[in-house]
Amino acid sequence: MVPGAFVRVYFPTQEQPRRPGLLHIGYVLVATAREALLAYTTSQPWPAGSPLPAGVRLFDAAQAAALNQSRPFVLRLDILAKLPMTAPWFPDIGKPAQGVIAIAPRRLQEELVDLASNLVRRRRDLIEMRGL
Amino acid sequence: MAFPARRKPLLAFAFTWHQNRLITQPRKKTPQKVAITLRLEAANARRLQAIAQDENRTLTNYVETVLLRDLLARDEADRVITVFAAPETSSRIEPDDVIRGEGESDAAYERRQAVAVELWSIPDNG
């Protein structure tokens, strides 16, 4: 699995942070040979009038379509998951495409790394690691 | 004279529709507001009044807006970043472990490595 991929993943939940959760499309921010750090995405629209927190990136219908997604979505760099690349977490890992829906273009990948980098630098003390 | 047979159902329909509308579209409640007294130095009050006028607001509305902005900023500052970590994952990473994106520049790759090392180094909060 490569960095910048949008991939089908059982993203963990607040209630059960150590177990595979609901099927979502996650964004691979960092990948190693055995693990990946993914950002949460959801097609639930962001509430109108609510300010966007740092680390949240909205994708409109056109941007979503360019990434092979049928609906606008929200990418949350403030909700991340560090997961092993195994079938319980990635249901399609054994298939040729490994569940990868699309790969973000280089410019978008850089934008998201910069966003994550700023977030981590400014909020280091507010990062909550759950589940190790 | 006999009452036209169709009027009653129409009235009944109108009443039912009105009832449903009341049930399904409750009137929005405006949040209750409380009055507070604010004492400012005259010079500051004049400045605030001038800013409010520039923005076509009343002084009260301007002060309320500024205070709400401050509340939002505080909410934002308190926001936590959550990293879920599966039990089988490692708690340490070397920069060279990070896979480079296709066509990724050296600078972008270094930033990605730095984010990874930083995030991997954070201890579990339980």
C-alpha cells in the first residue's frame, strides 16, 4: 500500500479503539512495509455554520469524483489510526488493488502532509494516543 | 338546509394538516439571552463604537460577536487529536521505514518522515 492512497479500512471507533471498527475509506498518510497511518474520512457533511477545526479538509463533489468517490466527503487529520496491514483491518488487502480506491495526486499529498505537520507541531501536547 | 357533505372532511383535513405541521415543524426556540452590564473606559468604548459602526453593527452586537469568536477560539485550542493504535503496531519508527510516495520530492518526503517519527513517538494515553 502506498502513501497517498484512499483505501477501504475498518477504522477503529472511540468505543473500541483496539478493534477493527466500521468500514470507511481511509487516507494513507504514512506507510511502512508492515503498517500504515491513516486519516479518517466520512461522507457525513460538515454541519453548516460550524467552524472547521484545524486538520479538517473538505472535498466537494468534483474533487470527490476525481478521487473515485461518489459523494463529497470530509478528511479528518485530527482522527488518525495506526494499523497493521492485515486482513482484519483492510478487508481487500488480499485482492490485486488491495482495496485502494484512488491515489491522491502529488500536490494534494503534499498539502495533506503539510497540514498534518502543522497540526502535530502546534498540537503536540493535545495528541491522544489510544490503544497501544 | 342540509350541510354540504364534502365540507366536513375538508375542514377535518385542514385541521389534521395544521396539527401535523405543528408536530413536524416545531417553532424554533431562540436561545434565552441574559443581560449583563459592562463597564469600559470611555476611550475604549468610543473606539468599540466606531468599529461597530464601520461594520454596520450595534455596539452590543459587536461585543457579542467578539466574545463568541473568543469562545470558538478556545474550543478550537482545546480540540484533541486522536490517534488510534492497533495492538499489533510498533511504538517506534525509523525515518527510513517510511515509504516514499511516487515522485515525491526530497523536501516533501522529509516532512512526511518527520510527521511519522513524531506521531510514532507519542506514548499511549490509555
